[in-house]
Amino acid sequence: MKVAGVITEYNPFHYGHKYHLEKSLKLTEANYSICVMSGNFVQRGEPAITNKWSRTEMALNAGIDLILELPVTYALRSAEYFAYGAVQLLNKTGVVDQLVFGSEIGEINPLLTVGKILAEEPAELSNLIQTELKKGLSFPEARAKAVVNYITQTNINLTPTEIQEIIGNPNNILGLEYIKALSRSKSSIQPLTIQRRGADYYQQNIETEIVSATAIRNRILSEDMNYNLTTKIPTYTNRIIKEELNQGKAPISLQNFNLAVLSILRRTSKTELAEFEDVTAGLENRIKDAALKTGSLLELINLIKTKRFTQTRIQRILLQLLLNLKQKDLHKFDNAGGPQYLRVLGFNQQGRKLLSAISDKGSLPLINRIASHYQSSYPPQSLKEEMLAAEIRATDLYSLAYDNEEYRRGGQDYRKPIILEN
Amino acid sequence: MKVAGVITEYNPFHYGHKYHLEKSLKLTEANYSICVMSGNFVQRGEPAITNKWSRTEMALNAGIDLILELPVTYALRSAEYFAYGAVQLLNKTGVVDQLVFGSEIGEINPLLTVGKILAEEPAELSNLIQTELKKGLSFPEARAKAVVNYITQTNINLTPTEIQEIIGNPNNILGLEYIKALSRSKSSIQPLTIQRRGADYYQQNIETEIVSATAIRNRILSEDMNYNLTTKIPTYTNRIIKEELNQGKAPISLQNFNLAVLSILRRTSKTELAEFEDVTAGLENRIKDAALKTGSLLELINLIKTKRFTQTRIQRILLQLLLNLKQKDLHKFDNAGGPQYLRVLGFNQQGRKLLSAISDKGSLPLINRIASHYQSSYPPQSLKEEMLAAEIRATDLYSLAYDNEEYRRGGQDYRKPIILEN
């Protein structure tokens, strides 16, 4: 049994993901695959365009053997904690051999070199980062500059241009975080990378063969997907999205949470706002002031964001507020090793064998049915139950965005995993 | 200067109110009138159908000289606290001679008799109420039974039928609360009553000359007010409502808060729910369970309500939750004598003289401009500021319901009072 792990959002699954998956299995020579996938909320601080069960179906159709849920307490965090949560989840299955991720650079060695420095974070580097932060840069920018400065001062065999290229691209950065998390957790999992091809991450144009998830989402939100999208995404993705649309469960975007988020902001004091992660340096004042200036969520985000406080960071804060995920709770999980369970969203026949191997070798409870691990009517009794409660809450809030009132009922996390019988 | 006080909601102002007002001025022989009016949320646990400034204009047009706002911390409470807040507001103007209220019975003496008993609440009566409550009755029902039992056991000159009639009708009950509050505060204000005429409180039929506020609201919400309502409400009410409709600020109903309230409920734990007033006897479980069963606020209320937990009580709880008005804060105000300021919503030339008299004789700060008393950017520094902050928050949340995005901006409480120059 040789097992490849991938960390994904599949929001939604497209040809770029397909390419990455096929290439990964070839590169690793793995005969089993596990995917750690974000649930109903994703790292860029948005609700996923379709719910996690529909995206699990896409992943199963694409040939993934087992889909595990990245708890919302990690899915909706900065790149560092997102990577930490996902890597810990793979570590604790006890069966994953290799982690493959896409990157702009497409070579593992330079990433390993920089990743190792980030993992060790020497005091000198920390100081350099603090210096840059004080200039008003965002954390990723400050760290990028600091790393360039640090490496050029040392004997490491990378030119400033190379480092700049590594640390200035979103997939490289996420890759560095995976390497950092693997290194710090002394993981036995081997990191591998594949060069991303096709559309740029943020590309809006839908004409190239591999279209970006952003472009696909915009097309779905503009409601004319019927005309041009069918040849741009796999048939199953197209079919599954259409089913969700027909049932009144999609598309879901930040817009759906407009009044809910604004109402919560207007009833929340600055002191309470400051209890959320990444609300630092008086950001609570900025957020609270903006909440009185506009009745539109998109305008609100525009009013708050600065060079230092990026749009993604603001959106994550607003969604953490919506879900009532406070910093003290998040840190409690972080300090306890991250994910407290392995929650199965779906699997196929091969996945069944993986589950059996994980039962033997894994070091976390394996959850097929939530009701066996936590009853909604009781207050959480353990960290595991607290993390589950946060997940259930996230799904219950996501459900309220459905156009179809029937599906707005709560407790949808209590359903069983999806089983694809081949 | 002879001043009559009335306690109102004017939601919206109709011919029944007009009749009551004219009759009041005649009965009291007063040459000045002060009205204490609920702001954007009303005692039956609903948002007012149009905002407080539009209803202030109606009151000024009807001939009231001075309109003071009943703080939301009293407007959105049970009859007992609603009456307590309103009566204290009148007491603390230092200028009101008489309080006139409508009642089904239309005679003050029987109300005084029963009101005095309620004010004193002898231990025996308290015990009788507890006994009835334990049978699962709502508080008003339990108290009604207990009072009948108590009075028939004593030498008071009222038959059970008379007591039943007094205590079984909504306006009589509110009147009793006014009398109780006057008595307990050893007020110099003399209570007077006028028999209500015209439509019953809950009447839906719009054909009689005096139509109920409920019927008018339903007609406005059904959006066909243009056809039949013009002859049923005063011209100015009609004009003001139409202006609000044209501006996209009306009609406002519980429906507008559907997703906001459901979202807040789903992110709030049972423990936090239990911090709200009237969430007793495990009601938090009932509310939380219902919040997962439906995506509709009206269905939610239906799922929660019982004989004991009335619809009005449930609605008040949900709105207190929306506005984040917790029991401990409400009780802090109650224990500090109720309203902490006299907030002016509007006045005419006569009202100007009243304001000058209140400046001399009143015992609370008189607020014309909120910005002179509290800056939104600072945390509240006193009980007065805390109460103002709650009011501003209530308005900021009410504003989010406006159809017109322009008016959803916050801080609308900072506008000056309306002055009607005759």
C-alpha cells in the first residue's frame, strides 16, 4: 500500500485539479489516494460555491479513494494554520507516504531550503519580519522581504531573484507552509511538488483550456454556466453543480451572508470583536466603523482593507465572527496538536481498505457517523466534541444561505459519508 | 401649565389614537401634552412598521406637543417593565400632572383597587401566583387566576366576574401596570382612564370606522394600502407612510430579520441564550432545537410557543437576542431607577415651553442631540451612555431592514429631533 496525500478545496473540481491529481499519482507511484478537503468554508474567506458533500462527490468521481474533512477551525485560517491542520490530519492517518502539492516553481529542493528556514525561524529572521511589519506591510509581504534579506546574508545557495520568485507566488507560499508543518511535526511524509499549469490562480478569462476556479465560480454566479462552461469542467463537476442549482442549494457566495454578517457586526462590541483571531492593532475599530458606514458586505470589505489588512484576512475574520470561532478556542485546538478526529466525507472500494489501515495505524478517532461521537443536545464534553460542534455550527450557518427553504434545516452534518461503489 | 401624559406606540397612528388623544385632553383639561413613545421596536416583540421619526411626525401632526422616546430597554419588555419605564420617564419630567390610558373597563376606581393590590403584592398573592405558574400557565394567566382567588378571599368589593373582566383584557392589564408603577414610585401623577372604542385590539377586519393598528399593518404589508386605507387613517398618517414606502424604508416586519435572527441563533450556545431575560425553565433548549428545525422565522416562533411561553414573549426574546440586550444589563437599568435620560424625538412651539419647564423641574438629562451626550467611538462611560448605546445599536440593526441600501447606514440616532413650527 503506497498512499499519496493531497490537500484541496475543489471549489469546484476542474481540469487543473484533474491534471494535478493524475500527475501526483504518476510521480508518487502511489496506488491509494487520500484527499484532505476544506468543508463548507474555504481559506480565502468565502463560503464554498457548493457544499462539501457535492464537492466530495466530485472528488470521488475524479478517482480519489478517501476524502477527509479539514475541520473549519483550520480551513478558515491563515496559510500557516491551514497547512498545519491539513498536514497534521495526514500525519495522524498513519498511512500517508507522500504529500504532493502544486507550486509555481515546480521543484522541491529550493522549497525545502526555504521551508526549513521558515520552520526553524531563527531569531534573526523573526527580528527582520518584525521590522518589515512595523513598516505597515502585510504578514506575507513582510516575511517575503525578511527571508530575502536573511538568505542573502547567509551562505545559502539561492539568488535574491530566486527567493523572491519562491516566496512571491501563492502556491509556492502554501507549499512552504506544508514543508514547514511537515518539518516541525517531524513527519515521515515526503513532500513532492508539481508545477501548476494552465490558468493563473486569479485568472478571470474562461477561454483557456484549464480555467481557474475563480473564473468558474464567477461564471456560475453570473448564472450563464449553461452556455460556455460545459467543455471547461469535467462532466461530473458540471452534472453535480447543476443538481445543486436545481435543488436550490447553489451557488453560495459571501453575498448570501450580507445581512447576517452586518447584523452580527452591529450587535457586537469592539471588545468582543477583538476576541477574534487576526483582529489586532486596532482593527476592531476599523471594522466597527465600517459596519456603520454601509449596508453592503462587499462595500464593507473594501472600506476595511488596506495594504496591511488584506481582503482575504478581512473576509476570514468576518466569517470567523459569523461562525463564532474565537481566537482562544482556535488556539486551544492548535495547542492540542490540531485536528482531534479524522472525519470521513466519502470513500470508494479502495478507500474502504484505506479506512481499515487507518483504524490500525492512525492516532485519532475515525468518524463515519457524527452521532456516534457527539450528540447535538449535549454541551461538548471534550476537545473532540468541541471541534465537532464548531463544524456542525458552520454547516448549520452555511445551510441558511440555501435558496430552498427546505434545505435550511440544521443538523446536516449528521448524515453518513458518501460511498462510491465502483 | 397643566400637562397630560400618554404612553403610546403609534404603530401607526390611527383614528383610535386620535379619539383617545382628544378625549384625554378634554378629560384632563390639560393645555399641554407629552407622549412617551416606543422607538423602532415595540412591546409585542416586533419592529415598528415604520421608524420612530416617521411616527414622531404622525404624533406631532396629531397635536402632541412633545414626544419622548421610551428607551428600547423598556419598549421591548414585558408589560410590567414597559409600564415601569414609561411611568418613570413621565415622573422624571417633573411636569406631568395626569396620565391617561385607554382601557376596556373605562372606569378608574376598580383599576385602582386591583392595581393597589398588585403594587403591594402581599405574600399570599405571590404564593397563589406561584401555584398557578406551576400548573403551566403563562404569567398573565397565572396572575389573573391568583388575583381572583385572592380578592374573593378578602373583603374587597368586587365580584369574581368583575375582577375577571378587569384582568382578562389587554388594555386593562396594561393600565393596572401603570397604576402599579405610579403607586410604587409614589408618583404625584394622577391616573385617568378612557374607555377604548372602535375596533378590538386584535381585529383584522378593516371595514369599521376605527380600524386596529394590526389591521392597518397587515394592509400595509400586503401592499394594497392605496386602495382602501386612505379613508381609514388620518391624512398625515397616510402621507407619512407613503413617503416612507417611496424611500424604501417601509414596511418593516419580523420577516426582514429572518436570516439575521436565525444566523444569530445558530451561532449562539444554549448557555449564552440563557443569559437573556425570560429565557427560563429550559426555554433555551426549546429555542435552540427549533432553530435547527426550520429556516423560517415564523415557523420557528410557532415551533417554540406554548400556552406558557406566549408568542409575544418568544418574539421579544428573539429581538432582545438580535439587539444583544442581556438580562444582566436590563436589570442594571431597572435597579438604577429605569430610564437614565429624557430623549426628545420631536416637539412643536408648545413643546418648546414644555422643554424649558422640564429643564427646571426634571431630574434626568434632557437629550436633544445624542452626540453631546455620547460619542459612538468611545465605550460607554456611564449607565446613561450604556442605555444610549443600546438605543443606537437598536436603530443600527433596524436600519439594516430597509430595502433602500442608502438608508442602511448606521448612526441615524445622531440626527436632531423633529421640530414642528406651527
